[in-house]
Amino acid sequence: MAGTTQAELTQRVFEILRDDLLDAGADFTPRSNLVAAGLDSLAVTQLMLAIEESTGVWVDDSLLTPENLESAESLAGLVYRQLQGS
Amino acid sequence: MSAAGAAGTLPLTGADCFLRAFDHEIRRMNGASHVSQLVLRLGPGFDVSGFQGMVEAAARAHPLLRAPVARRLGLGAPVFRLAAAARCPMPRIEIHEAEAPADGEPPLPELFFARLNQPLSLRRGELLRFDLVRYAGGAAGADLAASWLHLLFDGAGSERFLRWLEECFQGQRPLAELPDPGEVAPVRSPKPSFGERGRAARAWQGWHDAMGARPPRSLAGPLRRTPQALRYTVSTFTADETARVVEAARRRAGFLTPMLFYLAAALRAHHAVFQARGVDPGSYVVPLPVNLRPKGGEGAVFRTHVSLIWFQAFPEQMDDFDGLVADLKAQRVAAIRAGQIENGVHAMDFARLAPRRLYAHMARKSLGGELCSFFFAYTDAFLPGLASFFGAGIRNGFHVPPVPPSPGSCLAISLREQRLNLTHVHQRGVLSERELAIFHERLRADLLG
């Protein structure tokens, strides 16, 4: 995933959530509130594992704060910062 | 009910069959059945006739509520026999009158404890019953207990069912409309082959068996042939106390995994009792149910839709609370990474075909006759957003999960309107009064930090 832009990462996180992890409606967007959309601890861990598989970066759960879990966009921002720092 | 078969049957889920093995064991050895309960403590104004009419209408619209459970021709996977439901009685609703308490909240009715120890009949479609205790004819409020066999609903399903009854009562949705009771969305797509499922099931069993290298000992001791005599206590924290506990759980275990904070506290509470007894617990092995419903949707109401994550901890870890939480977090991630949630689904699927006694035997074999150290459940907010039920305000509400006489102890934790409820279910005689006091003191001290 070297060279991945934040926008691409946001789209990837959004697609995993929409297609594999959440039973979200058609109005689910990268800016939708994830907890309101049904995100729970299992879905987050599965998402982090999927991200680790594709990027090699494991996001420590101490970073999974309400702010970072606000939306697919904010979550992707967290992962992007981790990628940049790794 | 699109998942119902052409012959008017609906198969039990693998998790249902897994629980059915313990239902059978309890019937055979303890004279009861695997009954779960949901309790609502209500204010005045409960509409009894409206509730009776709605339950009856629901049972007519959804035959699963009174469908006998049996294997086809005595063989094959067990099913709900929907076509036979019309010949079965309606879910029973009993009204009991009691005097208003002189002051404060009345103690929980003894009758509710008794219901946990009275068998319901799978063959007669007796899957659900209600008991309503009215104080001063209802003027001083009421307590409602829904008792059901833990394969009609799981905990999440039972909450959804009561919410659905209330929404129908309010005219907010039609009676016939319920989420499809069909299979939970597959954990992986495409569906794995039989061989892959077999390997997954063996991986789950192997994971469980490995914990037997240092087997647990429950407070009740291994498998007991003794009459089931469960009762429970409910400790409700104040709003201020609850705020402290919730904040501590988030801070010490993480925003999304507060259940591990509560599990660590439950482990230490049990450990305090073992220490007081001067008995070596071996290790602590505890299963944590994982809700498999798709996240964000309404999800299934009927049947059991869970897998299990097993945790193991050791007595030498009990002095370091934060170290214990960190280890539980690592175990959880490792289990999910290894695919054990999906493996558990496949392992329990094989319970559809295996004899019940074989499955119960397998579950206990590797842990020296124990199922686990104790049962634990954290169900988060209880009926969030539902302020009233059939005209009466909901003062409080909580789950009472079933626990076989061995391990004989179960702690369930939930939140209702910013107040934490700790429901401790235990088999009579497993903990002395002094040990119960030790258990609750340790638990409270850990939760409040």
C-alpha cells in the first residue's frame, strides 16, 4: 500500500465497512457516523485485521477513540497517519 | 418467514443445538431446563388486556412462538415444527397480585426465581411464558418476567421481541412484520466446503482442548446431579457511580471493548471467593458470547445467533487488574485473527447432527468435567430508547441468563438509563452468604476503582 493516498484509503475503509461488516442502508457514506451505523468492537477488529492484511500496519486499539471512529473518513485518516509513520 | 421450509419447519441454528445439549443435560440431571429470563420493573398503568391480546396475536402471526421442537422422524437436524404450532397452547401469561411495598422498590418476586427452575416443554411448544406481579392492583407498579427456552431467542432477540410487541401496541408497525428469522449472514462468502467446515470445527475444539492443560475448577465443582435451584441478585448502581464505572471501563479497556474491563472484574470477584476458600481454581476459563447479527440492521429476533470466544486466565494474573485487562485484549484479538469466531459457528453447526449427550460430553471432556469457570455476559444498553411498555413506564430492566448447576455462577452486566445492573445468577448452596458478600465487595470495589 506504499504510495496510497488518504482518499484511496478512505474509499477502501468505506467499502469494507459497507460491503462486509455493516448492514448499512443506501445513505451510508464515508462521513456517516459509524457507531450510529452499528459499528461494534467485533466489526472494528475485523476491519483492523483487513487493513493489516493489505497494509501490514496494525492500529493499536488505544488509538480507537470516539473521535477516530466518528466516520470511515476519520478512521482512514488514523490509518493513513499510522502508515506515514511506519 | 421466508426461511421456513416447505414442510412447515424451521431448522434450529447450530448455536441453538449447542444450547439444546445443555438443556438436555439439565433436564436429565437437574430436573429443570435451560430457561432464560428478561425482567421489566414497571410503573403504574400497565395495560394487562392489551398485553394479553398482543401476545396472543403475535403467537398467531408467528407460529415459532409455540412450535414444538423435534428431530425429523427422530433423526437429522432438529427443527421448529411450525405446522404443528396451531395445536399447541398459547404462551402462558399469569397475573399475580401483591401488596404495595411500604416504601421503596419491592424485592424481586420469589416466583421469578422459581420460574428458572421449572422446565418448559420443547415437545409441547412451551417455549415462552410471562409472569406479571402487580402491586396494589397495578397502582403501585408491576414486575414482568418473560421466561423462555434459550433457543427461541437469545438475549438480543428477546429485547427485540419485546420492543416489537410495544411498537405493534403503539400502532407503529404491523403485527406480521418481523425481521426474517433465517440464517445470520454467512461469516464468509462463498460458503466453505464440508471439509473446510470440519477443519474449522476441529480448530475451535483444539483451541478449547488446549485450555485443558491447566483445567479450570468452577465454584460448584464439576458436573453435578442435583436439583437446579437458581436464584439471582441484581445490584443497581446510581447514575453517578455508573458514570464512574463506564468512564473507567472505557479508559482501561478501550472505547469499544468495555466488556473486558467487566470480565476482569468478574474474574477477580470469583478469585476472591476461591482465595477465601483456600482452594486452587486451576485456571479461569470463560466463554464470551459474540452477537453474529449484521451490524446496523434490525437483525433476527428468533433463535440463537452467537458464537463464542474463550478466554483463559490464571490465578497469578489476578493481582494486576490492568495487566489482566491487557492480556484479555490480546487474547480477544488473537482469537479473531485466528478465525475462531467463524470456527465456533462451524463447530456448533455440527451439533445439529450429533447426539445431544455426545456434544455435552465433548464440551466438558477437555476441562476435567467442567464447562467453564463461570458464565459471563455484557449486553450494553438494555432496551435503549424504550421508555414505556404497554402504558407503564420502565423503571428498570435486565437479563437473567441461564446457568447449569455446574459451573453454578453467572454474571450478566447491562445498562438501563445510565444505571449499571449487575445480575448474579447462582445455584443455591454454591456460595455461602459470606462468600456472596466477598464476591460483591470485590466486584464493586474493582468497578468503582
